[in-house]
Amino acid sequence: MEPEPMVEINSHPPSTTVAVEAVGNDDEGDWSRDDDGVAVTEPMQTETETITPAAQDVKEIEAGVQSLEVGTKGKVKEVVHVEEPEAEEYNEENKKRHLNVVFIGHVDAGKSTTGGQILFLSGQVDDRTIQKYEKEAKEKSRESWYMAYIMDTNEEERVKGKTVEVGRAHFETETTRFTILDAPGHKSYVPNMISGASQADIGVLVISARKGEFETGYEKGGQTREHVLLAKTLGVAKLVVVVNKMDDPTVNWAKSRYDEIESKMSPFLKTSGYNVKKDVQFLPISGLMGSNMKDRLDKETCSWWDGPCLFEVLDKIEVPLRDPKGPVRMPIIDKYKDMGTIVMGKIESGSIKKGDNLLVMPNKANVKVLSVYCDENEVIIAGPAENVRVKLSGIEEEDVLCGFVLSSISNPVTAVSEFHAQLQILELLDNAIFTAGYNAVLHIHSVVEECEIVELIEEIDTKRKKDDSKKKKPKRKPLFVKNGAVVVCRVQVNNLICIENFSVFPQLGRFTLRSEGKTVAVGKVVKLPSPGSSTF
């Protein structure tokens, strides 16, 4: 099996240049096509004991905390910057909510340009910087790309005009603090797009209205379809579909072109698991000109649009709340050394406070929180949905890998090397069959790991009605399944990975399988080994 492009397998030290923070979604128990992008099935019964501590001896771990505290007291002054700002109290009542927004869509749809325009309109970029980018783009004979330079910061991206890594930036509205995750659109960088989508609360699907460009992205081989399916599977429950480049001469704000795109996209979004009326919002924009983004369209530009602008839509989107008092779960997406070990990620559950004693899993390392940062500000405590940087003592930077999880001591995340999963097979390469021994690359939260399907347990009949459950006859284990099948199987990886049962922590229990640059299946974790064991 050829390796995935641009992907680092979890057994090797990860790159420290990733600039995104982990985000998930809290739609618990949603596994049907109508709710989570997978064929309708009855949820598997899961064992409640799988949420018990994964460590074999929690008392031993807790006892180690005392020695950690003793060893830390004399070192705090060495690792804390003198110039760091005074920490701010975390006040939930006076604090704006925080959401991560991932921009997805086919290459050249205008994702980076739209993201750059948002930053400019929200005051994050000044006129002088824009003039600098305009000059730079003109020198490269890419005059219309200057807004994209705000998001595409490295030279390779600017020369090629293609986003490679997941860009990150921040802006605020009256009610919400947003983090923009600008995902690559090229098919070679889908693994990087998965990284962005797995961290997002809401998605903005950018579609080009320019003649020929929508068709290229939507037809087979384009990335529009794959991005939508991956976004839904990875927990992006709300989607804003922006029909971009409406100002293009081939379109000229024509209502017929907008209606054509909406009429083609709506049925596909429905089959991908989205409730189009409830969870999807369409609107026309021009990312380059900034039209219908911060302010509504004027009638001279577009006489037929009476709907909201992009900022209004983003401000009004509601997402499920997370539990600030739950067990700590923070998948680590990056780490570096700066007078101490600093890890980055998004808090999926619980709260992290300065002075907390936590575990880094799966290596069960006792650590102490020296400081917590939200954006650029040090805070005393940070809660769910926050992108944070956490300075730790008790562990060296080289002992942390992407995919590790910062976790509570009393209720640590489960670390296993195999699990039972419910998979939907999407598109096997060259009409191959899916059977025991099948190898692929597993993407689950910030984990990227080679895996093997070691056993097919049951194929699920998605057409069977719930009333027929009593009439169902026991079936023999299938030898193989083909495209479109829904199957329960046992998945094995070489290294311990931190995951949870989907019914308990959806953010740590949904995943995709890829092979040779294509997404072949999407799935969820339905059963974990018994407490204290990493295998069945």
C-alpha cells in the first residue's frame, strides 16, 4: 500500500509547523444518514464500563502526582516568562462564545480569498498590508490572488496559488469569537483537509459560480463531494454554502445560476446526512469584492437577494454546548518547546486550569499545568470549545506526539490498539473487496495511524425496518463486503491510540479510512476492550 501524501503516521515524531487547533462536534448518538452522514442503522449496543479509567492502576497514577508537585515547585520560575501578561479570569457570563469555522470546497473555489476578506472586513488586516499583498500578487502576475495571501502565508502556496497546510486566523463579531481554518482544496492534500474538518464546529462550503468551475468541482473527481461527506462524518453538523464569484462576468449576479447550483447541491447534501432546511444555509457572495459578507447586498448589485449576509449567518448559528465539568479531553495537534513543554489543541470536554494535575495519554505521563493561553492571552482557566496552548511540567517535548490526549487522572481517556467499529464502505479502489486483512490509514481526531481490518463481525441490513428486529435471523460472519455496505468489524493498529466509544464522546469516536489518496470508508467506534486491556 502506498503511503498517504502529506501524512505523518503516529509512530513518528510529528511536524511542529501545524497551525491549527482541534475542534469537534457534540451530536451524540447520531449515526444515520439523516444525522451523521452514514447509512441508516440501529445503533450498536455499547458497554457502559468502557468509560471507566483506562489506566490499570489509577491509584498508582494519582500517587505519582505528589512527587510531580514536589518536583515542580522549585522549577516554576525557570519555565514562566517574566514578560507574560497577567492571567485573565475565565468568566463564562462575560465571555463571547468561541467557534471554529472550516472553509472547505474544490481547489480554486475561493476559500483563501474569502477567508482573507473576512479578516480584512473585521479589522484584522490594515490597508497598508493589503497594498503590500496587492503589489506582491501583481509581481507574480496573480493580481486577483492578493486577498488569499492573508491566509496563504508560505511561499509555496503563493507561487502555486494552492493552499497546502490548514491556515489559521481569528476574528470577532458582536457575539462570537471565530477561528478560521482554511483547508486545502486539492485532492493531494485531503489528509490536511481532514485535520481541519475534524476540529471544526461549523463549515463554510465555498462553491465557485464561474462557468465551468462549479461543474468541475461537483462532478466525479472534484473535491466538493468528498469534502462535504468528510465534513459531515467528522462532526461538522452545520454548513453554510456560499456561492462565490457571483460578480464574475460569466455570472454577473444571475439568479438563474445561483438557483441552478442550489438545486443541484441540496439533494446531494441531503444524501450526505444534512438536514438542508435545518442545518444548511445558502447565500451568494463575492469573496474578492467582499459583497454580501459583512454588509447585506445592495439592490443595485443584486436585486433579487433579500437574505442575510455571511457575518449574520455565522453569528446566528447554534451549536451544542459542551460540559465544562466533564472529564478533561484535549487531543494534541501540535507541540513545541519554549522554556518548557507546550502542547496545542482544542478542549473537547471539561476545563483546564492553571495548577491542574493531568495525564498525557497513552503514555500515562503525570503532568502539571503551569499556564494556559487562549489565542495570545494567558488565562486562569479555559473550558470546552476553546483552542488553547498549555504549558506543562513533568514531560519532555520529544515524548509528546500528535494524537496524544491531555486527560483527567480520575477518568482518563481509553488507550487501545484495537476496537470494534461500524463502517460504511464508500468507494473501494478498482472495485476491490473489503475483507479481513484489508489495510488502510486511520484518521481519528488528531491521530493518523496505519490500521488493519482483522475481522468482519456482521454486515448490517440498512433496509430492514425497526419493526422487523424480532424477525431478524442470526447471520454468519461475512467473508467480504463491497461498496455501499455497512459492516461491524474489528480494527487493529500497531501503536496505542486514544479513542472513546462514539456514544460517550463522539469527537473521539468518529473516523475515516483512506487508501492510496482516496477515502474508502467512514466509521464510528462502537465497542472497546475491557478496562485495563488494550485488546479484546
